[in-house]
Amino acid sequence: MDKESGFKRYLKLDLLPTPWCPGCGNGIVLKTICQAFDELDLPKDGTVVISGIGCAGRSAGFFNLDSVHTAHGRAIPVAEGIKYANDALHVVVVSGDGDLLGIGANHLLHAIRRKTNITVVCYANEIYAMTGGQASPITPHNTKTLTTPDGNPDYPTDVQFLFKHHNGYFARTSAYHLNHMKKCITESLEFNGFSFVEVRTMCIVNYGRRLGYKNSNEMLMHYKELYKINDYAEELAQDEIGIIKSSS
Amino acid sequence: MSTTFIEGSIAVAKTVGVCRPQVISAYPITPQTHIVEHLSELVANGELKCEYVNVESEHSAASVVLGASATGARTYTATTSQGFLLMIEVLFNIAGMRLPIVMTCVNRAVSAPINIWNDQQDSLTARDSGWIQLYAEDNQEASDMHLQAFKIAENKDIMLPVMVCMDGFILTHSFDPIELITQEQADKFLSPFTPQYYLTPKNPLSFGTMVGPDGYMETRYFIEKTMQVSLQVISDVAADFHNQFGRFQGGLIDTYKVEDASLVLVAMGSIIGTIKDIVDELRAKGQKIGVLKVRSYRPFPKDEIYKALSHVREIAVVEKAVSLGYGGILANEIKSVFYGKPKTPKINGYILGLGGRDITIDTIHQVIKDSVNVLSEEKFIGLNEALIKR
């Protein structure tokens, strides 16, 4: 009966606008997740969203679904607890790269290993944005941020190989590639096992503008020019988005 | 001496910088970020010769400085709230290994529900960790305290970590005219760190090794004994600082118009400034009122507090934290000061300002009004009645 409102039924429309800055890509991802929910007609009383801390972490509260806002990095084990307690639920983690690949990376490693049947959507903006723009685990080498004013001495992590090794579902997509993003999220929700969708999305205010981007659209156009789609590949190159082939 | 109009966080970072730390590790968390961002800048532009390590969590940040300190390096980290709680396991390790690390705990409320604003629940939760805890009233004191902290921590009779606690946003993000400490002044006050024991292949040592029931208890006994020794060292270092810089913000405690007071408010941190204004206002109207600042919370200076307050008839303890199931943390410790003493004043405890709720002049007036009237159970002041009755 709430079919008539489409993807909007999954959002608390009265809470909009979101707290995200003008030009932020998070809203695009939030909408696309809801569109994927709608495409699969996920039941509102059978779907739960869990998020960690950070800009992306604010997503959970905007879903018109049961949700938990966990401590920093702990979204995945909390989601696993929910799934193990009630296997009938669709359990979706929505959080950022700092949360999932930094402070919570240990949990990611072991959830892949346990093959827990949950879906993770990672808003990958390459920065700790909520705290003002400090280097994250996927900030590129040599990039200047507030905690790497001389350029990042470290190298970004790439977790696709972990999924490859454990037959999990991994996809990389971007905020520019809307149809591809929706396809990846829909597939990941249907996947029977642990699935992870890394969505490259832009933070103009606490990242892009310091790198010389004039506006958010320039970052979006950068994704358009940089990324080539390579679905069901053995491995994704740095300039590729796509889905990693999995045998399970 | 000249002053610079500067943000509290940047003043703290500059003071830490002139203390010449050799390894800094931190993870970003609001409202600590400006401190560590500025330190990373000092390192990047060559003003500070130091390894600055960006890590994946506060647990790792504390572990990095633990390792670095064990090799004999002077180390520093900073965090707040949830990050502080994540560090706690390592904080106990650091104290147990007697490593003189200095950290800033920017005071912020703890989750859930998540709240980024100021109270002092985070650091008070780790009061039993073996860290010396100092609380700053204003940004000048917060800045100065870090130089003192290294000197206290590295004293060969102490060798315990020191935590400087400063109220998030209220201090960290406010601008004040600050007398900054120059490199030359810092070098005169603080000698290079020369640990008696540290990791070196020439003289192999183990830190934190398994100890059974035969030896563990003594490690706690020694830390407790050292805490008692540190009471004198904290006072001495504050006096040394006074001598060199001409600034004195208190040793273990500080008092304001307490000598002839019949009512004294007791508190920690930035709220002291608000209370001082009210003390002046009420003094002008003839009310004998004063304020006592607890500057060193661990070690807890029972004797100094008793000496300062033994003549007082009424005490009101105001605090921005609560031991759920027990009441005010500081209030109960102040009560314990008078245990077994000939005369016990009326002591009331007030919990206020949790999660950043404003503490206005009116809030403190409510405390004073209530305190003068009755001997009460601990009370929450400034509750939103509409939310409670809902």
C-alpha cells in the first residue's frame, strides 16, 4: 500500500533536508540506496539500517526504517548481531570509509571471513569529513589534508582482494554513475553472503576545495572522466569501477 | 610579556610543540582536531622535529605513543569522548608500564545518544587508571599546564602519565589573549627526557610482562604510593612555573575569596570562571561566598581541600559528570574529605551542564539558592521539564 510513493517511502521526508553540506555526494547515495530498496520492494518492517560515525553515519536516522547509530567503526558487528538474532531481516550497513576501512577495518576483515549475510554500502569520500578534513585510510598518497599538510606519506588501502579471497561480493561505483550504483547496490542486497559496495562520492567542503576543485560538479565530472566500468572483472584497476567476480 | 589573540587549541598545540615531543600520534575527533592539526603543521613546516603518525583509531594512537615512550622518546597524544573511551585499555597499560606520556583529554559527553558537546564524563570515567589528571580553568592555564605536565610526568620519582583536561569547545574553540611560551623559555623550564629505563638492545628489558598473584598487587601499591608523592611534585612544578613565568593558576587546588567565606562552591574546569563572576556579584551584596578549584583531580588533594575548607559552613559541589547509580563523582569525593574530621560542613552536590547544556549565571544562582536552604540529595540543575514530563 505504500508502493505508490516509490523510493521515498524509505525516507523520513519530514527530517529533510539532511545536515550535509551543499555539494555533498552523500544525498545521491542515500537516494540510490532507497531506489534499490524500492526496486527489490524490501519490506519496511523487515529491513534495518546500521551506521557508524561520521557524515555518512548520519544516514541511518534518515531512513524510515528501524536503525541503529553505533559507536565509531562498530556498525558491522552490530549488524551481524542483528542478523544472527533475526535471520529474516534485511540488514544494511551504511557508513563511510574512515569508519569502515579505518577504525572499524578489523570487523570488516572478520565479517568477510564469517560470510555473514549482510550488505555494506560505503560512502567513500577519501577523507574524515565530519571532523573537518583529515587523512582517511583511502586518501591517495601525497594528498594534502589537514593532518597531512606536507602530502599524505601513506598509501590508500584497497579491500577488493579480501572479498576475492573469501568469495564475498565487492563492487566499486561512483556518485556520477547512477545506474551502475543502483545495479551494484541491488545486486549486493540480493547476494547471499557478505557484500560490500564502495561508492566514490565527493566532499567538496572539507576535501575537494583544498585540492583545487572549484565546485562539487567538477569532482563529479572527474569521476565521469576517470572511471571506466568493468563489471564481473577479476580485479579492478584504480581507474575502474565495477563488480568483482565471485564464485559463490 | 606580550599576549597573542589565539584559539585555545592552537595555544595548546604551540606549547606542546615547544616541549619538543619526538613522537605524536592521534586520530581525529571533534573537538580535539585543531590541536593535532596544528601539530601536524608544525611538523610539516619543519618547526618541530618530530614523527607525526596518523593512525586508524585512538586505540592505535595510544599504542603508538606507548611504544615510542618505551624507547625513551618524549610523546604526546590528544583525544576526547568516544576516542578517549576507546583508548582506556591502553591508558591503563601506559600507567602500569610507568611511561610518562602527556595527553590532552578535551572534555566531551559520551554516547549514547551521541553528543559532541562539553561535559567531563569522559576523563572522570578513567579516574582509576593511574594517570595524573589536571583540569584547566582557562586557555592560559590549559596552555601552561602542558609544559608543567611533561615536567611532572618525567620526574624520576614519578614516571607516570599526565592527562591535561580542558573543556571541549568552551576552551578549545574560543579565542583568548594568551601569553605563549617561547622555545627558549620551555627549554629552560623542561630538560630533555632522559629515562632511567627504556628499550635498547644494549640493556634488554621487558615492559608489561605477565605477572601472577605474587607480584601484580605491588605494581598497584607502587603507583598509589607515587600518586601520593606526586602531590608535592605537582605543587613544586606549579611553584617553579610561577617563579619563571610569573603566572600561578594554583597547585593542587586554587581558591578565590574562600578565606572568610561561609559558602564555597567547588568545581573543576572552565565553569570556575562563571562562578568567580557570581562570587564577585554576591560579595558586592554582602554574601560571604567563595570558590575552590580542584586543579589536580588525581592525585586527589584531600589535605589541601580540607585545609582550605575546614572553616566553611556550607559547600556546594557543581560538576559536569555523574556516576550513574551513585550521583555526583566530585561531590562524593569532597564529602570523603571530611570523614573522621571534627566538624563536617553541609555538602550539597549539583549535576549540571551535561552534553553541553548551557551553564548560565542563572544556573549557578539556582545552585546557591538551593544550597543555602537545605541539605539535599544530589540534584540535576537546569533540566528541561517539558522533556521530563512528556
